[in-house]
Amino acid sequence: MEDPRRRIPRTDHLLELPAVRAAAGSLSLPVVRGLVRGIQDRARRGEIAPAAVESEVIAAVSARRASSLSPVLNATGVVVHTNLGRAPLSDAARQALAQAAGYVDVELDLATGTRSGRGAAARAALLAACPAAEDALVVNNGAAALVLATTALAAGAEVVVGRGELIEIGAGFRLPDLIASTGARLHEVGTTNRTHPADYAAVLGAVTGCVLKVHPSNFRVSGFTAEATITELSGLCREHGVPLVADLGSGLLAPDPVLPEEPDAAGALAAGADLVIASGDKLLGGPQAGLLLGRAELIARLARHPLARAVR
Ligand SMILES: *Cc1c(COP(=O)(O)O)cnc(C)c1O
């Protein structure tokens, strides 16, 4: 009797099937070959009939897409949802992304043919949208912006933070752990529910690298609570010559009447923050990015730091 395995279609025959050739337009040859081989192996083990190999291969290559991500409907009620990709990009942003996917003049001045700095247009756009900032720097994400700021301003020194602001913003973002990883020492002040300007005043000194205010983006503590405002802390920080850094999270650049409670970069800078940190893919609606806005001298210090190249 003939061994049924001899009836398993050959690889070159399967690769020539129109549906397989069509799928090969978006999948690499090794991926298509791997799918074909996997189905032939199943037939060799007797798990499927040799006659079913062709249709199984067609189904497998048709189901396999170049992206592992599936489009979903966001019915959570949370508009900017980290698990669902945060801010969807506008059509204009998608077009810009597609245009930037090929060779582009990212670090080339087309007028002179010489090398230029990257991100000049993004910086100019941020400054136009937030004139309260003297300068701006864009990095990989909000966490990277915070790491760069605390490293450049406070490595080997202290970051003074209110105890109620030592937050976790979802998996992998625990503010205390992130700051500890930079070589800065965390100096907690106040209590979980109440922190006053005097708590900061008591610890500011020669070992202070910066004071950090953090917006508790995704939770609220209410009742018997108090916090030192940016306005209150800015006077104190100026007295001690210590930079005041505000991590706002959301990326709102200017006040929005729809979100009266949400802090914005312009407001924080006007209130006296020296440096503001935010995400680019939350309320701003851009791609994954971290924004640093504020005093030119501080932005320059951050941009000069070797770590800046690793998080650009
Ligand atoms: C979201 C958030 C971050 C982290 O920003 P990523 O862009 O996710 O890295 C940092 N701080 C605050 C307050 C945030 O809300």
C-alpha cells in the first residue's frame, strides 16, 4: 500500500499557489516557508490529511499579517487608554508618518547639503504651541524624559518629592524605582495625604539636585489633603537655587476648558516650574514621545548629557 505521506504537496507547488504568492507580497519568504513547512509536518504526523494541506496553507498565509496587532474598538470609556495604544493618530499624523518612513532629510540641510540637527521643526512647533517655554527637547517617552532630567540635574544628589506623589502609573512606571535607577537619592517629604511648603523648606540644601512635583494622573486622593503648589514651591526653589521640575504626565500644552482640572505646561511654567515633563501620546495625541519644556539653560544641560543621545 502506498504511504499516504507521499501525497503531501511539495513545497515548490505550495509556494506557487496564487493565494500564497499574493500573501508573499506582505510576508517575507522565510515566514511563508515556515508556515508551509509547519503544515506539511502536521500532515506527516498524520494530524491532517494530505489532501487538506493546500487549503490549510492558504488559510494560514491569509490569516498571517505583517503586524501582530489587531485593530479594536475602544468601548472602555477611557479615551486615552495605555492598553489600547493611547491616543489614536489623526489622518494628517498618519500621512506624515508614512511620508517620514522612507529616506528623509532628518539630519540634512537640503539648502546647504551639510549635516543639521534633528527635531528642529518639532522643537519649533512645541515652542509655538507653548510660548511660555524658552526651549524644548523631545525624547522617547515620558519616563525617559524623567530619567534624563533627574540624571542630569540630580545624579549623586537628592530629588525632593512629596510623599503623596510617589506614584505608580501602570506596569513598569514606579516613580521611586525610576529615580533610584538614575543614581539620584529620593528625599521624601510630608505624608501620604498632606504635604506643605514647610516640609520642602526643611530639607532643601546643598545636596538638593532638584525638587520634583508629580501629577497623580490616574487616581485621586480626597478628603483631608494638602499639597504644596508649584507657585509656593517656585519661590522656595529660587531662594535655594534649585530647579523645580513638574511631571505633568498628560501633555496638555495650554489650558483647555473641556479639562479644567488637568494641569498644562503653559500654566505650570507660568506658575514657576523651571522644567515641565509630559508624554507625547496622551492628550497631545502624537506618537510615543516624552516632552521636556522650560528654561533654556536647563534644556541645554539635559541635551548635552550623554544619556540624551540614548533616549532621543
Ligand atoms: C504617563 C506618565 C508618565 C510616563 O510617561 P510615558 O510616556 O508613558 O513614559 C510619567 N509621569 C506621569 C505623571 C504620567 O502620567
